[in-house]
Amino acid sequence: MTLTQRSLPREELPPNWGPVETSDDRISYRHSRSSATLFAARVSAHSSHPSLGLSRCWEIRYRYSVGECSATERLGSVTTRSAALDALLECMHHVYDSVDSPGSPLDIRTALESVSLPALIPEDSSALS
């Protein structure tokens, strides 16, 4: 599969964001001036609310590095690949609109905490305990 198949058109991406990987189970975009990577990975829906009856979903994550340490944080889950692309685009635009210094992965992380992901899957709180 080529990078342009089933990914966001470049003209929709905010400045300094570009595609890194597009496959059947993973979509990722990286910021060119920081270590920030936003990605969606297709995973088991074990932590979603059981009434939804999902076996797979797309988990939206943020990966960054600070010094020699790297971290990956879960931002939420959505049901479809299309919703995952919408969520990634929303995250990238929110970072672009709200972070003055995108070179700081912690500023990006703080901005991502206030993003309202479209089509977010409700979690089963008992599964997370």
C-alpha cells in the first residue's frame, strides 16, 4: 500500500505535519520541528463499553521524546478508520492553533489534553480497573 492511499490529503494537514506510515492497522503523522508523532493503531476493543459489541477499534496515541526518554500516551479510541483520520486531523489542527512552541513535546501534550476527539468510544470503567 502506498503512503497516499487511505490517508489525509496533504492540503488538509496543518503546516509542519506530514505522514509517516499508512497501513491497514496503523496511521501516523509527525511534526517536522519536534519529536511529536500522532498515530492511530487498530487494536482489540477490550476496554470499550461492552454494550457497543466491538471487537476492534482505533486507538489514538501521542508519542514524544524528552531527552533520551520516550513516552506514548493514549488519547482515546474511535470505531472506524475514517473516525481515526478525523481524530488525528483534529489533534494536529489543535496543536497548530494552540501551541506557540511546537518544538516542546510537553506543550503539545498539554494542548492534546483539551482536544475533544470526534466519535470517541465510551470506555468500560470496570475494564480499566
